[in-house]
Amino acid sequence: MTHIVLNKVRGKLRGKRGASLSEMLLAVLILSLLTLLVASGSGTAAKVYRSMKEVSESGILADSILMALKGEVRYADDLKIVPAEEGTDAVGGQILTYNSAVYGNDTVLFIELSETGSGLGRLTVRYGKDAPETVYLYQSATYTDFYLCPLEGQDLFTLDEQGEVLTVSCGVCDRNGTVRTRLERVNIRLLNGE
């Protein structure tokens, strides 16, 4: 059977007549269907790529923020979790106060409300009692359209009874507040200046 079809194709290629209108229309239709299939698949592939890229970037940011947080509070003295005062720019209703090896006594660490004002923010340290200075553990460009946000039903910070383990729970969210990566109940062992 395939031999007969191949002979017809060879005959067409050798002949001087060319292709008929119906054969040409059929070829154009097949080519159009293949183009449509490739175009729809590439759109889906682009969406999946963007989504996976967001998850990857938010995961890297979460790891980086966790490392910065560990570096800042691991050797902190007199660490306390206090409720944020009404009207402050702290997200999640909690702040950490401690004596920092880097910034000195009365240091405050919290998630500062972003300029979007949507309950999202970035990790912030304030120090100095008389003229407080603000330090962002990562610059705005590092966040690349991601923010930190509290996880529903969980405190940002909890401290065990002995004061040896700080537990952190927050999410890395996109601009819409959709959690892309979760830092859920991550324990940081405190060395308390030892």
C-alpha cells in the first residue's frame, strides 16, 4: 500500500503539471493547523515558565531573608516579642526588640509596611533611641516585586518558654498578596550572646 502512495508522489514530483488547487488548499490547511498547535502550546509554556520562575525567585528570597534573620537574632541579648503599637508601619502586629551585637541596645526588627500599603512589607531593623536609624536587611531591588506577609492564623514570631528558640512564620507574596513561598514555623536557635 505504501509503495503505491510513494509511486504516486514520485510521479507528481517528476511531472510538469504541478499541484491541483485542492491539494494546495489541503497543504495550507494542514500547515495552519500545525501553526495553531505550536502557537497555543508556546503560550501555555510561557505561562508555566513565568509561574515556575516566580516560585523559584520567591524561594531564593525566602532563603536569603531567613539567613539574614538568623544572622541578626542568633546572638541577640534580651530578645522579646512585643505587640506593634497602633498606627505603626509594622505588618503582622508584632515586633522583636533586642540588644544587637551589630546595632547596639534597643534594636527593633519587624516587617515594615510597603509603599503599596496592602499589608505586605520587607524586613527592617531600627536602632538608636534618640535618633532612630532604619536599615533594610535587603534593598528594595532584592525583593523584585515580592513582599513578606503574615500567614493567616499564625503569629510572625513566637519564643519558647526558655527563650532559646525563636519560631518565624511568614510568607513571600507577589504584589497581589498571593503567597508564593512559605516560611512556616521555622525555628532559629538563639545563642543569647553566649
